[in-house]
Amino acid sequence: MIVIKDYKPPSLNKVYREHWSKRRVEGDKVKWLVKEVMKGDWKYAPYAFVEPVTLEFKIYVKDKRKHDVDNFAVKDLIDGLVDCGVLEDDCDKYVKKVSKEIIRSDENKVEIRIK
């Protein structure tokens, strides 16, 4: 399990409204964040998952607002897994399913499980 602390994925509404250049900067920050987490506790060989996997995202939110589970953008987190070598690619040959679950918590964080 991979845990990204103090992070809440942006909403797709925000992503769609942003200019592509600002979106790219934000995406690069998230990829860097994933690499830093993986560097601290590296237990995967490069391209450890070459068979099709399921990615499960548990998104912990500390606010009390209602959230649409399908509105959280996890694309940059998946790209971060590819960039740091956990996944060879994020195409359907390697990733068969992506699921998201929202959990109320006292902190923002994301847990990623690879099955």
C-alpha cells in the first residue's frame, strides 16, 4: 500500500476549468510527490507490475462537504506510479480497473492499493 499524506486529489471540475499550462505544473507536482513517497519506502522492483492490475484509491477527506466519488481526478497519481517505475504504463494492457472510495477522516490523504 502506498500512502500520500496531506493530499486530496483535485476535482474534475477544477481540472476542466484550468489552463493546460497550469494543469501541467500541478500534474508535475503530484508526480514528484508520488516519487518522493516511493523513494522513502521502495519495495517494488522497476516495473514490478507487468501483468494487468487493479488500482484501488481510498481518498480520505477531512472536510464535511458532500463529494461525488467520480469527481476526484487520480490521473496524476497513476502517472506518478508510471514515472517512478511501479507500473510500466497506465494503458489497459497494464491497468484493468481503477476504483475510488471516499472516507471521512481527520486528515487528507490517499491510499493506493495495487492488486
